Amino acid sequence: MRDLNLLQYPGLARQNKVFHRWWSGLAGLFLGGALAWGAQQWQAVQTARLLQEQSQLQEALAARSQRVTEAVERQTRSRLQTEQLGQLKQIALHQQAWVSLHDALHKESQRHGLRLQRLQAQAEKIELQGTIARFDAMTETRQNLSDQLDQTVALTSITVGPGEEVSFVWQAPWPAVNGALKTPPSLTPASKP
């Protein structure tokens, strides 16, 4: 038979069980709360870190977007300046072509008595109508102008008048469109040392 132990009395044992349940429940509640608080604090720290990283990434993205925008603007400005420079070069070549043609015609008028009555320039060709004192001078003058324009000056019509005066119409592709006019050495600016 078992010995009677008053410490193991059923009421006392029940009281110990209840106390143990309450103690372990409170300890579990305290430990769970501490773990939940620690997890919440860790999550708050991680959220703050992620918000800081997001802020830095947004700043970097904004700076990069600004650099891209500035690069696009610079590229657009550069392209426009290049186009304008090309247009200015075409204008300068066109002006140079007119000056060279004028000088060549003036030289031929002094040399062979060329008188220009009409000059018509279109987008792709130029037409010259005038008179010259002699037929052989007309051929030489036409060849000189062909050399000057670096294009063949073609004879379109010719009329021989009284006293060997020759009326003519010449046509040539207008080189200013392509910027292909040659400048004679006498018209080229001398290089400075």
C-alpha cells in the first residue's frame, strides 16, 4: 500500500497544477509579447532602412533622369547647331559661287568683250544670254567658264549678227547647289604666315 503523503494531497496537487499553469501561461505570454515587440522593432528598423534606401534610389533616379534630359537637350542643341552650320556653309558656298562667277564673267568681259544681257539661275541650272565680239572668243570664253564652274557650259543657241557680233545662250548645271564651284587661284585668299 502506498504511504500517505500530505504534500501530495489531491487538493494541494490541484493547487500546484493551477499555479504551474498560471505561471507557465504568464511566462509564455511575457515571452510571446517580448518576441512580438522585438519582431515589431526589427520590422520598424527594416522599414526605416528600406524607406531610406527607397529615398536614395529615388534621388539617384531623379538625378539620372535630369542628366538624361540634359544630355538629350545637349544632343538636340548640337544637332541643331550642326544643321545650322551646314546651312551656313551652303550659304557661304553659294555666295562664293556667285562671287566667283561674277569675277569670271567680269574678267571675260574685259578680255574678250563679253556682254551679259540676261542671267537666270534656277535650282539646278544656270542660263547665260549675251553677246561677244568674235566667234572664236566665244569658244574660248565658254571653255574658261566651264573650267571655272567645273561643269560643262553647253551652247544652247547662237546667232551671228552684223560685224561678227555673236549672240549666244549658254546653260550649265548650277554648281552652287552641290557646292562644287572651283575657286581660281587668283581669287583664293593668300595664306598668312
